[in-house]
Amino acid sequence: MDPEKERKLFYFRQLNVFVKKRQIVLAGSSLMEQFPVNEFIMGHDLSLAVYNRGVGGFLCEEMQEALEECIFQLEPAYVFLNIGTNNLNSPECDNNVLISLYEPLAKKILLRLPNTDLILMAYYPVNQDAADTLQMRDTLAVRSNERILSANKAIMEMALRLGARYIDVNKRLYDAKRRLKKEYTVEGMHLNPAGYEAIFRELLPYLQECKDKG
């Protein structure tokens, strides 16, 4: 694991001493780390404690190594997990490879936290035409919307098999061609605040459900 990721985990270990247990945790890679969920919660006047433990660049196998800092130390009642998109950047990562990397960490969460509601989130769409560099365009040629759609089907089937939940909050993100809307993205992959606000509106019923269950 590179030093920047290690630094973030070190910070989480210090921060987790002060968290309120049995709350909501968001975990994953940069698409989760950059989600300004608490700004939206405050904007909607919601009384919710949500902890964001996303780490940019994380692969499934790195998340498995970091479950203590990102999830277990918080003893959450609900975990929203979005991990694996960075694995999809590799042409060799087909659905069998993806599930072989994702399923062990999901099983660890369910085994360690049997009273926690594990919610696996669908991967977000991308837009190759909005790529700002040739490198990003090449990345999105591999991590295409067709690949994401196939991977989401595999994640949904895995969730059903494991007794976890699967949710898709992408409805507001799509343009007419079922790509990520250009006005919602920084460079074809990552989201700007407007994109995250669109996700939050779809996520809100699930957060409200968490609140109602206590």
C-alpha cells in the first residue's frame, strides 16, 4: 500500500476513537471518499451520523487489508460499500476475477458484524467523451459502461448469494445515451458536487430507512 493510503488509514485510526458506534459508514475508493455526504445531510436538516471512510485509489484487496480502520473500528449499524471500480481499470479483471476479490471482503464484514446491514452499491456510469486526457480516455475504454453494467449484475448476484443488499442509485446520472452526464463529471469518471447531489437524492430513502430503524 502506498504512503498516501497508509497516511489516511493512520488518520482514521486516530479519528475512530471519537466516533459514535452503531451509525452509518460509507466505504470504498475515491468515488466514495469524494462524496460530500455530510454537506448534503446538513442541507436537508437530517439528524444522521454518517462517517465517510473512502480512500482514493483503493482496490478490493487493499480494502480487505483496511477493514479495521474503514469499518470494524466504527462498529456500524449500516455499511454502504462501493469498491472495485479501480480493479475494473485492468483489462484482465473480468467478473470472475472481480468477484474473487470482492467476495472475501464482503464475507469478512458479514462474519465480523453479523448485526450490521451490508449494502453493496452499484458502480456509477462513466463518459469517455468527457475525458480530459488521453490517459483517461484509454482508461474509460476499458472501464466502459458495458463493462460496468456487466460488473453490476455480478455484484447484485453476489449480494443475493451472501445475504447482503444491493442498491442502484444511478438513475439521475444518465444522459440520453445511458452515459454519465457531462455536467456531472470532472473528467468522465469522477463526479462534481452536482453529480453527488444527484446520487444523494437517490440515496436519501435508504438513509432515511436507516434513521427510521434507529
